[in-house]
Amino acid sequence: MALHKGAAPSSDPGRGRRKLALNPFYGEANPVSGMTEAPPTHRLPDGPLPPMTAYRLVHDELMLDGNARLNLATFVTTWMEPQAGVLMDECRDKNMIDKDEYPRTAELERRCVAMLADLWNAPEPTATVGCSTTGSSEACMLAGMALKRRWSARNADRYPATARPNLVMGVNVQVCWEKFCTFWEVEARQVPMEGERFHLDPEAAAALCDENTIGVVAVLGSTFDGSYEPVADLCAALDALQERTGLDIPVHVDGASGAMVAPFLDPDLVWDFRLPRVSSINTSGHKYGLVYPGVGWALWRSAAELPEELVFRVNYLGGDMPTFALNFSRPGAQVVAQYYTFLRLGREGFRAVQQTARDVALGLSARFAELEEFRLLTRGDELPVFAVTTAPGVTAFDVFDVSRRLRESGWLVPAYTFPPNREDLAVLRVVCRNGFSADLAALLLEDLGRVLPELRRQAHPLTRDPAMATAFHH
């Protein structure tokens, strides 16, 4: 969650903070009832407002937000069936942590873990342990904690508890992994991008490992371009490293998006618990798990991968319920919605939904490729996500100009620069999700076609502040 400062400085100190203006018709009954007092925005009002008045004030300010359905930056689900919304409304007052008071919600969480263990080919699904989280960021934190604690246990005779180990990953990882390393005092060893390789290289990752490495993170679906990292090749490189040095380095698969796409569209791709070196996997239920935010999932191959000292136990129907989380109170609505989605769609339903998203991505990327001003970096044939940059020789505009002009029509298409060693590369990225249809893709192309002639007539790209380039890691 972003950190915010307090009230912004007033441009007119004599007038105090900005106030909310009241339309007379926001009153409960009489539009000329003398509503002259506007509530403050940065301190509690002195008294209450009628409920409809409060609603209208908040509702109208939120109209200035972007349209979530036209947000092609976010991976997060922006549409669910009305029935799912009803279930979420019915469960929003249930606190997930109270297992003994809401036993059926706890049971649905347990079933979701079992379903994911089966989906990800756990060798013994009944031995797999897992939990729901508020999203992949929390799930990654939990997985990282387990890796660090296992490393500490293995090296207790060599290092004090304050020793600082390292975690190997590609420079393209989601920012939560950098947060984990900062918060839990782990050195982040990152493999840079090189040439047309925009994610982790297995051999380069293995070369960064040593006796202080707690694990290697592989991303199944990079947020930068939608590509899968080669998990099987990474495990093979680490197998070879173990043969040479004796170092046994576990792998965590960050499947925030891809772990809910690959099982349905790429069933022959080996990336999951079929690889013995994969000790844990996470995913975002609120991304291609097709649930509104926020819910995520973290699973470990077996109890051996999750140190017992990290698990807390609560009373559950007079029995013992192990829990592992950074958060405490949170609503059960998203977990219930995840179970609804699993039950509603099944394997074939998920396959159909994800295939439609991939078809839209492939069709839209092909249309971009037909335009001489653009060069495709990825096609959307792994995650339904593709990245495109301007073609060599295009000097009148850049991807930031395209993003800005499309925003005028309501489209949120992120433009950003890549990390080391490809900071020279700036791209547009398009995320195709459930609810972004072929019709909407056609409308996007129509709006692009309207702005391109004007962009071509520019003398040069409009000046921008490089510090404002955004990576859109969500």
C-alpha cells in the first residue's frame, strides 16, 4: 500500500484547506434548506451528514478515477459475474482469521488449497500445505521467509542468526521481491537483461548462487513483457551446480499470473511441482484467478518446506488450525469468490476464458505489428500480455506520446523503460484480461488510428521527465 503524507499545503493559508462544495440537491428532501456548511476534507467534520449526501460527495469525486475496464496496465480482475458479487457482499463482514466462528469459510479456503495443489501437480496433494493471502505480494513475503528460515536452520552451526544471506532473481521481478529483501535483510542478487532476453537467464542465475543463497525466484509471466521464465532450464542449471559444488538451492516460482494460465493453456510446459527442485509456488487469485482484489495463494511442496516455527496455531472447532500470514483480520469475501470461480468454471471453463484472453492478445498484437511505426517484442502467446516499442527510424513520437494520447480516450496503456541492462528500451504494454473483448480491442485500434496521423506530424517526441517513467509492476 502506498504511503501518503497528511493534508497538502494550502495555496491560500488564509482560507485553510480545500472544502467540498455541496450541490443543494444533495439534501435529503428540500433543495433550498439552507445547506451552507461544506464539510472539511482533511479533518473530521463537526457533525454527521445525511447518508445520501455523504455518498454523493464520495461518489462524485471517484468519477475522476480511470475506468477499470479500460485499464490495460493492470493485471487485476476488473469484472466478475453478478452472482460472485452477491456472494462477496454476503461475506464481507466475516473475518477470515476467526476460523472457529466461520468454519465453512475456513473449509472453502482449505478446498482451494487442495485444488491448487492438484492443478500444480503436487506429488502428494494431501501433503501439500498452503494458505490464502491478500495477494501475491504477501504470498511472496511468506515464501521468502520460509526460504530464509530453512537456510538459517541448515547453516545454524556456521552463521549467527543475524547473518545476511542472498536471494537470486531476474531484474524483471515484481517489486515485492525487492521489498522482501529490504524488509528481511536479504541481499538481492539480480540477473540483468541482455539484448533481446528480457528475463532471467538460468546459467547466469546459477553463477550468482553460493553457500549463502536461500533460493532462486523464477517468474512465470514477467510483468514487463508477459513472457514465461524457463523454470525447467533453471532447475537443470541448479542440478548441475549441485553436482559440481554440493549446493542444494531451492526454487520458488512466482506464478502471480502464469500459474493460473499455464495449467490450462500450456499443460505440457513443466514448471510446477513436477520439478523436484520447486519448493513453493504463489499466485494471485485476483489476477488470472479471475477474482476481484485482493486474494493470493502460497503453496509449499510439503510441510518440510515450511518451517514449523513460522506457523501459528489457533483453535478451530475445538481442534488445531495452523495459520501462516502477515495480515490478521481480513474479509472472507475474496476466498469465497475464489471457491465460487473454481466451482463455476472448472478446468474447461478456465481454459476457455484464458484462451479467449490469449486470442484477443494475439489478434491485437498482430494488428500492432502491421503498423510500420511499431515493433513487437512479445506477442501475447504466453501470458495474454504483449509489449511493443516504436520501430527504428520513428523520430516524431515515442511510446510515451502514444500512451498520453490514448489516455485522452479513456485507455490506460502504460509506457515505461526497461531495467538494467536495457534502460535504452521504452515500450507500451497491453494486458488482456477476462472482460477485455475483441470488440474493445477493435475500439482501441480505432482510437490509435485516430491519433497516429497527428503523432506523425510532430517535429519530435514531446519533452518528458525520465523520472516519471512508470514500470506498472502490478
